[in-house]
Amino acid sequence: MAASVGAVGERRVSARTAAVGVHGINQARIRPGHQASLVDISTHGARIETALRLMPGRQIELHFERADQVMAVRARVLRCHVTTVLASKVFYCGAVGFEQPLTWLSVTQRDEYDVLAQAAGERGRS
């Protein structure tokens, strides 16, 4: 077997931030009304936690509530894993890619460094 596996590079197209409140996002839901928590977000995708089973490849519609408006965003589930198992519920964390970039969302390079530093700190504690 002569197949070679190279190093996997950065797959993100745009910077992400865990400071979703800065962008005015008060709440996120997966249509038709399943609660979702935003872990981080960028103009091209997001990481969400929800009790809804997310199947990779499946298309979903996310509704972001900002101030007095609700924005519908179509996305595709890229990957998903179980984060918590309780007697009555299972929680999932999934990465989704938006069909269209969120032009109203501006994430700076500084936000990306803050998220990466936070993630490195969490890995160091485990």
C-alpha cells in the first residue's frame, strides 16, 4: 500500500469567534423550532450544540434571532459528535457550513486568535 497521508491543513474559510453576543445574536433555532446553542460562528459556518440529532450531509435551516429580526440561514451539517448523554436526552455538537456567507457578520482576525487561544487553554487543562 503506497498511499501517503499528508498533514491536514486548516479547513476554515473564514475567521470564527465564540463571542456570538457581539454580533447581536440572542438565540438560535433549527427549523422547525429546535433549540440550538452557538459555540462559535464565522461568515461561512458555525459550531452548534443541540438535542436534535444532526446527520452529516443533511441540510438544515438555522434561525438567528437578532434584536427585533429573525434571519433564516440554510446550512449543511459537516460533522457531528455526541457531547452529553443523560437518562432522558442526548446532546450533539455539530459543525455546519452556510450555503451563502453571512455578509452581516464581521469576524476579525483577533476574534479567531482569541478562540484558538481559549481552545488551547482548555486542552492544556484536560
